[in-house]
Amino acid sequence: MRMPRLFSVRVLVFSLVVLLAFILVSPTLHSYLQQRQDLEDLRREVAAAQARNDDLRADLLRWDDSAYVIAQARERLSFVMPGEMAFRVKDPETVPDTPATTSGPAATVQGEDVTRPWYATVWDSVQIAGKTPAGTAPDAATTPPATSPETPDPGPSGG
């Protein structure tokens, strides 16, 4: 009786062919799967960009509404309509506990010209800052001049 061989020539050749096919197909399959993943990522980015584009278009369309423009001017730029009075709260945490009075006309901001442009206020600030004496700066009055350790002191001879 003859014992069957465990590894016949046919099984060995078939195994080599399968191994060769795996070696040849593996990089191609890996590239294919990587490209599919990249394509899916790009599709997600395009969808996010389209959603952002839609949001920006909706925001742009809101500016066609005059009520929205007026609300933004009031909120962002502190504009008031003609005949309205502007109030400025200096520190909202220190508001007194007195009830608001409703009798009488509303007051404007005290001590400031409401119709004055912003650059005039900035210029006044620059002029006020320019009037301060030069010797009152805390850094210049308290800090002695620094000497460099690399340059030697010429001494009494002067040279």
C-alpha cells in the first residue's frame, strides 16, 4: 500500500501561484482601498464646503432686509435713529439699585458730543497723552541705563 504524499507537486505549484497572485494584487488592492478612503474624505469636505456656502449665501441674503441692516448697525456700530437718545453704561456691574424713572425726557450721554466723529475723540486722546511730562514715565525714572559687559570702561584717561 502506498501512502499519499502530503505535498504533491501540484499542491506546491498551486500554492506558489496563489502566493504570487497575492503579492501582485496586494499593492494594487491597497492603493484601491486608499483611494476610496480619500474619495470619501473629499466628498465629506465638499459637503461641508457646500453647507458653509449655503450658510454664507443665506447670510448674504439677510443683508437685503432693511430691518436686519438696521439691527446690525444698532448692535455692531451703536447707531441710533434720528430722534432717539443713546445711553452708555460705563460698568454694568455697578448699576445702583434705584428704580428707573419713566417721567420726563430721556437724557443723552452726559459730557460728550454724540455727533462728534470717532477720530476726533482719538485725536483728543493723543493730544492729552502728548501733554504728560516726559520725566513721569515709570520706566524711565526708576530704571538706570544698562551698561554692556562687552565694552570696557575707558577709565579716567578717556581712551
